[in-house]
Amino acid sequence: MSLSELPPGSVALAWALLGLMVGSFLNVCIYRLPREGMSVSRPRRSQCPACGTELGWVENIPLLSWIVQAGRCRTCSARISLRYPLVEASNAGLWYMAVTLAGPADWPLWLCWSVVLSGLLVATMVDFDCFQIPDEVSLGGCVLAPLACLCVPGLQGETLLAQFLSADPLGGVDRVGALLSSFAGMGVGAGVLLLIGALGKRIYGAEAMGLGDVKLLAAGGGFIGPGGALVALALAALVASVFGLLNMLRFFILSRSRARGRGRSVGIRRSLRVARLAGRYLPFGPFLGLGIGIVLLAWDDLSFLWL
Ligand SMILES: [Zn+2]
């Protein structure tokens, strides 16, 4: 019996359930990877960050524990962030989408997609928290991408360069084509951000691009190819500038209402300057992650952009 003979949706649902449990592990990674002296396996058991009590298995059931305990620690009743169940649910949702979009029968493809999406989720959350992207994710991705493309050439199936470099006259992608396209994607991903960083430094005299972003887009390019890396960057820049403007607006409103609360008159111009300075600091990794994820799952649907 093959995977495609099972009732429709059952593979995706089962995979999503596993994704929920893996999401619980991702929460551990997000918390521990950026912290010195902690690793994914040390300490072995999860602890409450507030009281340090080791958590038993009842308190570690994804989603359910949080709901049953109403978002509080069982021992010290400190609040447990809503982020934990959200990360678990997001990972389940992403894994569900991977199976649905790849088709349940193509398990090597959705397996790889799921790993990449989980990596992007971790990179996104850590970057939001600490303005850094863990090397375990970005450099790990750079090592994994060519290996994965060699084993599952379908990862580069829609990449024009991979099709061009493959021996298949019907436009299929073979291992050599997929591997070369993966390397090209890593080169383009890293290269374009390094170039933008160098230009930014020339023009603004300040570091415009973090090395973490460079490594992340390199890893992403390894999975989605050179064209994909450029489209992912364009999507990331587009969404980031919308969010950047909204963030500046938020600081502008905040600065106005604070001034009014203190009964002081502060010039609009001053508020604008505060908003521009404070609102500028947004991590870029989450937007890169979003762009890479969209290209990974929807490359064929994005072709309307250039056709
Ligand atoms: Zn506690």
C-alpha cells in the first residue's frame, strides 16, 4: 500500500500531529540556542524559567498542557508565554501545508520541506528575541542543502538552472543538476546580501546587513536555487518595508500620546525623528524566513511574477 492510497488528508494530519510534538522541541531550541552554557540536550529536562522546577511529562504535552494549565506553571503559577503553544501550532500547520502542497505520495519532498520550514521558524523566533540567527540553523542549513538536493533532486525540480544543467531532455532534474543549482543558490543568496551590505556601508557608512542574514539566505538559496533566493529576498524586502513603516507609525503615535500625557507640547518634527530612529530596528531574519518559506512552497505559483 502506498501513501497515496490512504484516506485523503490522513497523511497530512498524522504528519501535523508529529509536527506539533516537534514544535515542542523547537521551543527548547528557540530558548536555548542563543543562551551561553545551554544546549539542546543540556539540561536534559525542561524547567520552568521562573521557579526552575523540572517539568514532568504531563506538563510537556504540546498545546494541551498550556490549555489545561491556563497558561500558568503548575508549581509557581508564573505565566507561561502564549508563544510556546503558538510555535507548536505553527509548526504543525507548516508541516500540514508541506504534505498537502507536495502531495502525500512524494514523501522525500515534504520531509525535506518540513525540516527547512522548522529551521526557518526557529531562526525567525530567535532573531525576534535576540537580533541574531543561530549558526546551528543557518550554517547547518548550508551543509544540509546540497546533501538534501543530491538525495532529493525534486527539491530543485522547478529551478530553471537545475533543469538546464540536467541531462534529462524532458526538463526533469537529476542529481547533478540539483546539486549544482543548490551551490549556485547558496552563492547567489550570500553574494547578493554581501553586495547590498558593502553598498550600504559605502553609502550610509554603517553596517546595513548582519552576517546572520547572509548565512540564512545562503542556506535558503541552497534549497530554492539562485532565482528563488533573489525572489525570496525581494519578498522579504517588500514585507519588511511595510512592517518598518508600521513600526515607525507605532513609535510616532506612542511618542505623541506620551507627550500629551505629560502635558508637554512636543513638536511633530521631534516625534517624527524619534519614530524614525526607534522604528528602524527590526530584525530582517523573520522576513527572510518568510520569503524563503513562500518560495519553497509556492515556486510554481509565483511564476506569474516574471511570465
Ligand atoms: Zn514555575
